[in-house]
Amino acid sequence: MNRTRTNDRYSRTRNGGAASGRSGGRSGSPTASRSGGQSRSGGSYGRRSAAPQGEFALPETITPALPAAEGFADLDMPKELLAALRAQGVTEPFPIQAATLPNSLAGRDVLGRGRTGSGKTLAFGLALLARTAGQRAEPRQPLGLVLVPTRELAQQVTDALTPYARAVRLRLATVVGGMPIGRQASALRGGAEIVVATPGRLKDLIDRGDCRLDQVAITVLDEADQMADMGFMPQVTALLDQVRTGGQRMLFSATLDRNVDLLVRRYLSDPVVHSVDPSAGAVTTMEHHVLHVHGADKHSATTEIAARDGRVIMFLDTKHAVDRLTEHLLNSGVRAAALHGGKSQPQRTRTLTQFKSGHVNVLVATNVAARGIHVDNLDLVVNVDPPTDHKDYLHRGGRTARAGESGRVVTLVTPNQRREMTRLMTAAGIVPQTTQVRAGEAALHAITGAQAPSGVPVVITAPVVERAKKRGGSTARRGGAASRGRRRPAASAAHRTPGRQSSVDTAA
């Protein structure tokens, strides 16, 4: 895409209705959340407006859908899976899980749209594991396949499903680029019932003769619209053409646009359609702020926001801009780390782990962090560079206000970007709160928690616990919280702490 140059010293800038396949009233509520709290998006805060542009008309379900489940115990799942859910503290399904699981467990194709953090991973994962349980894969011939667009999302899906797969003795293999292909080939040769993969690396392994898809009976596409945007569509269709004819297909995403209409029409048969929210921006606990800043003041305002108490993700357009801002923040006394496609996978893993654990307060990132990253209690996302696409805005913002929590999305806009930002917000279906701010002003602090940095340079080193894990030769990963259902309240802070820490190790 064309980019327009700004006078910012470290960066460069650059409809459809909801349908439901479930009966009962709960599925249609976009405000359903774990907390059940009242929406904060009304009044002076950002709120939903028109439906996002570019979405296709959702297909109508010909065969009536099964009614939604009231609880996991009502579902036809192995007792081992139910026990694993209880052990993980997952006691009540999210709306998208309650609506789709009765149908996916029955073998129906499913088209599900739900906001980020709404529980999509368990919505398709439990059905995939339950229907595969008791089977054993031959070498190089998986029985189930989950296709995702990014390495981070692949690892998060794997981590989220691992405790449940173990409960029913199913083997998972993660197949992504940026990691040794030999190890992944070895895992497939050893036999893996379920493969979670990015399209490019899976194609490489198939071309090498290390994997065949003709025994795959259940296929899931997660975030299919992003795969289309990233140019994966030819690879995705080529892979889908190789799976078992007549198998089950499930497509889940936070946004569904015309890029995935081809997939729906070609590969889904009479799908059960469930839509929790029209878009990722429809989270009622999320506030949207557009901050008008002068170009000469943007650098200082960004630095003060980064120096706030608490964690924040800051999005920029380019790898170079990310590295320069990160270096500036470190020199200013802010514990920051960079995440972009130019980093090796071990570097990206380490950075995400440090951010999730609180060892780093600011994650400065390109769009590589816009999907597939779950961080507990992240209440602020900042678009230092406004995105050029409304879907990018929705998914960047989706890193906060997850699973019923509240959060704010702040976009810094210079005068020459205002008209384009207005068009983007209209396309996203968002009416933000707009404020003129300057560095050091009370308004900037009130919205973002901005404050002056210490000015004492910092150096980020690997935490002691991480170095100890490396010496031990293994890194334990546990399931992330992003895809879970409703969890029972913790009895005490001491009880809650392990739950939060379990998602620290979900980095790819």
C-alpha cells in the first residue's frame, strides 16, 4: 500500500447483518461477557455505529441448527474432556461455544464469527478433539487440521488445546515457519492426530513427503480473512482440496468479509451460522479514542504514554520504526521491547513472554502482533501509526478488552491524517471520542495514564527464571486463557495467580 510521509521523527504513516444458527436468546447478545458487567461504551465513550463495510451476506442454514447448550455437561463429549475442563477451571461456555458445539459435535459444518477473546478456540477445539478421540493417526497422516495465518496464533491454539488433547490421549503437532522444519517433520513421521499449521510451512512439508492430508476428516480455518489478506488464499484452497472428501469444515473469525466468501461457498456445506458480533470493534467494554496531535508533539506524547503505569501495546507500520521507537524508549527509562517479522522466532517468543510476565511494560510492534496474542489484564492499545485498513484497526484493538475485561484503543492522528482516519472509523463501524491533546497535558494523562519518563536508560535482560528453564533444556507451556470458556471465580488472590501465569508462556 502507498504510505504518506509524516514529520514524525521515528515513524512513517502509511455489512452485513448478524445471523445466528442457535435457538434461544443468548446468542444474539453482543454484550455477553465473562464479567456480565454493564457496558461502558455509551455516553461520551466510543460506541458502535453502522456495520463494517465489505462483509458478505452470511449464508442461510437450510437444516435447522441444534439448540444451544446450557453447560458443558449437556454436550456429547468424552468424560475425560469434561474432567479436563473442570481441572482448568472452565465451568460455563461462552455464547459462541454454547451455540456452535452441539452442532459441531454432531458433525455439522460451522461458520462462526465472534469478537477476539470470545472463546473461538475452544468452540472449534473441543469438537475437533471430541470427534477425533479414540483414533490413532498413521505416520505422516493427521486426522484433524487447524489452519491459522501466523506463528503466534498457531502456538496459542496449540497451547490452549494441549491440556484437553492430553486428556483424550491425542497428539498435537505445530507446523510453522521460522522454526526447524526437521523437528516438525519428525513429529509428523511419529504420528500426530491433530496438526495446527500455517499454510506455507504445511505446504513445504507436504512437498517433502512428510505429510499427507487425505485422512484429515475435520478441518478448521481460524482467522481465514487474514490468511486471504496475506496472500495465502491459493495455498489454503490447495490444502483444502487435499483433505478427505465429505469431511467436516469449520471456519471461525472475528471478521468475515468478501475475501472468505469463496471459502464458504466452495468448502462449507449447509453450515450452521453463528455471529456473536458484527466486528471485533463491537466489544462493549472497549473505549475508542482518537487523539489529535501536532506532528512535532507526537514523539513526546508517545513517550509519555509508554511511561504510564501498566502495560501497553504500541503499533507502528514498519520494522525500522518499531526498532527506533523501542531504542528511544529504553534510553528514556521505559522497559520496552520490539516485536516484528524481522525478529527470529526465539526472539519473538522471548519478547512475548517478557511482556506477558510484566518483565517488559511496553510491546512495540508491527501488525504481526495484531492477532493471535492474548495478554491478561491489558487495558490499553495505542496506534502510534494509524492503520490503513479498518480490519487492522479492529484486530489491533482486539488485544485489549478480552473475555469481558475493559480496555481502551487510542490512535494518534496528525492533521494530515484526520480525513483518512474518519473514513477508516466509518468503515469499522466505530464512533470514537476525539480529543485534541498535547504532551504533558492533563487530558493525555486522563485518557492514557501518560506521565513523564524517568530518563534513566534501562537494559532488558532475560529473567532469571527464563535462563533457568533454558539450562534445564525445556520450556513448559500451558494453555492460554484467551480461548477458554467462563472460569469459576477464584477463592483468593493466591489462587488466581497461577491462572494468570498460565498464559505467560503462550508465546509462539
